[in-house]
Amino acid sequence: MNQIESNASAEPARPDVSIIVPCYFEEGHLAASVAEIDRVMKNTVWSHEIIFVEDGSGDGTADVIRKIVGEADNRRAVFHEKNMGRGAAVVSGVREARGVIAGFIDIDLEVHARYIPDAISYITDMGYDLVVGKRDYRIHFGPSSLARHALSSIYRRFCHRLLPIPVFDSEAGIKFFLRDRMLPILEKTQDKGWFWDTEMTVLSFMEGLKVGEFDCLFVRRMDKKSTVRVVRDTFRYLVSLMKFRRRIAKENPELMVRYHARRGNAGLEDYWKGEGAAFSSIYKSGALSPSFIVRKFLDSRSEKLLEYVPGGNAVLDIGCGGGENLLLLADRFARLYGVDISEAMISAAKENLASVSREKTVELKTASIDSIDYHDAMFDTVMVIGVLDYLDDLGGSMAVVRRLVKKGGVAIVTAPKKPSPFGFLRSGPGAYIKKHVFNLPPIPTVLSEKDLRDLCGRAGFTVEKLDSIWSTMWIAKLLAKD
């Protein structure tokens, strides 16, 4: 049973803000930190109360809390008979809170109390239901501090891969929220330890709360011994993470699918917009470069293009990159068009095709496949090389291609082949190698021969030729049906 203590002689007016302070072995700095919180809040327009939750410390923390509570009417305390964990401590405090807005802050003030008014303003002025600190780290260069920072970064990346987390830093030790909106969320939380922070953030997002974040500086205190046990708590984090992921995937599978599809597409788009321009350099990589094997693959693909692409008046290359394919086929067409989502790639294509543009019509512009504004049946040939690999709506994309190709015209498309001897590079450790050795993004789309034929048939094409490059990529010559 939890024990509750207060110094108030009568029920005080409801405060604007309740600040919950979970405490576990905090006697050395507790009084000074509380004084700092009070100093900050007295300079704001909001009334406040402080609720301490003593979570079964084995030192003198409980005695310090009793002394502090006795010094002011706006302080109360909850005492756990035994250690229940960080999450359980915060939940106990929120249940006792009377403020319209409630929140908590780690009492070591590694994120300083000066950020509390910022958090509150996000709720009162910007309409957020929950706000989370986004920590900018100022760390000491000691082995322990660096190790904790590295593990925290790895954990954060891992969480974002597995869970629909709407903020950068779900583990930040400062969060504020509308109490009445948060109470039903807290009843759904199951973890009682450190993972609770991530759990409540994700559940809030899933329940439709408006979740935001604010910038704050994190300064590691070297005068305080951390209660975090790196190996033990990291293991518990990972176990809790996997259990929670299975739970929400079961409870709301559609949300998980939408989240990961959206995240994957956003990440791929960021890659091609940001780093994609470097892809053109692979065409020139030397034998000693890690990318040389990718270059040899691209050379094989170019040979197939020369075999598959007929001549004509106008050609469009969707996802033209640095213009390498247009340059390869320039002597077969009078008018060359290229689109790509990367401005940097379009700039590279303009440079590569500068000499051609003096003799032929060359038009290059930034566009995604679903925003191409050329008129119907404008092109003799449309190339979609290395693009379907990264698209979500394959049917819609192929419909765009069909719209642009004149009757009797040709489309050349490629797609990752299933199965493939290089399939191990598409997931697990192989995907890591692909990203960090070859600097290539993951491929979310793979197609069997039947998948590809069905896709092209539904779009209004007949497959005239179909082959594979290195047994890992389909290349198809398609004829537009009348």
C-alpha cells in the first residue's frame, strides 16, 4: 500500500500544473533541485504543486522528502513500500495530481528545470496533449558516459525501426501533458520500469493525442551515481520492447503497417534526394573501390538497355539519376526527357548531357512518378530503370507509365527478382552490408516472374521480352496495347 503525506491543513485550490518527481536514491541533490524548480515556477504565471514519489530507496531519500514537504503547502509525497520502477512511480504521482497539466522531470536536473515553462507553453499555446523533451547532449568524455550515450543512441534508432514513435527521444526524462487526457492512457501501460516512457509515448500517439517535442540541453552530472545498470537495464529494455511491439501489432495491425510503409518510403525518398547524387559516381568507380562490383552490375544493365531499347522520336527516363541511360541512348532519339526526385541528380544529368543538348532537345526536371505532367501518349519509349524497387503503389505507377507511352510504343522496366542469389543483401546482416559498404538503400519490393507479368498486364502492356541481370534483377520490354 502506498502512503501519502501532505503539509496542507485544508484542500488547496486546484493548481495549474502538477510536477511529479520520482525519487530513487536522490538524497544528495534533492533539496537543491526542488529549490531550483520552485525558483523557475515562481517566475511564471502558473500555480503549481510538487508531488514526490519515493520509490523504495535504501538511503535517506524518504527523510529528505518529509522535510521538504513540511516546508510548503504545495508539496505532497507518495511513499512506495518497495521499489516498483520508474513507470510505476510516475503513474502513482499522476493519479494523485490535481493540476490541469501534469508532468515529470528527473530530479537530478540533467535536463534543467528552466525547460518546464517551455513544455507547459507547448500545451497551453500550441494545443499539444503531450510534449516530450528532445535532448541535445553535452556529455563528458569518460568511458562510462560515452558508453551510455552510445547505447542510448542505438536503442533510440532500434525503437524507431520497430515502433510508431512520433518524437525523436521517447526516453527523455521530462514530459508534460493534459492530465485528464493522459489518465486513460496510463491505465493501458503495462511496463513499470524505464521502458514505460516509450510505452506511454507510443500509446498516446496511437490513441490520437497530439504529441510534440521541444528542444532541451542534457548535461550529464558527474557528482551523482546513476541508478541505471547498463547491462541489466539494456536487456530489460529490449525484452520489453519486443513484447510491446508484439502487443500493439496484435491490437492495431493496420496502424503498424501504415507506419512502417510511410517510414520506409520517407527514408528512401530522403536517401535519393540527399545521398542519391553520389550514386552517379559508381559508374566511374575503380577496381579497388567497394562499389566496383555495383559498377559491373550497372555495366551489365546498360548492355541490356542497348539490346532492348528501340529508336524513335521521344524517350522519357523516369528516375533518370545523373542521365547515364539517356546519354547511352542519345543517338537513338531526337528528343530526350528525364525526371528524378533529386534536384542534385537532375543537376548532374544536365552537366552530363550538356554536349547532347546542343544538338537535340533535352528536358530534365525534378518530379516524382506520380507528379509527371507530360501529356498522354507523348513518348515512343518510357524507361523505368531501378525505380519500381522503391515504390509502394506499383499498380498506380505502371498506370502512369502506360498513360505516357503512345499506342504501340515501348516501356522498359526493371524490378528486383525473386528468388535471387543476392537475396541475402535485402534483409538482416546483408542489408547492413549493402547500406554501409555499398551505400545503397534497402529494397522493399521484390517480384516473381508471375508478379511482374501480372503487374504489366493489368497496366495495359504485353511482355515482349523478359530476362534477368545477374539473376537478381528483371528487365522487361513491354509493348503498349492498342
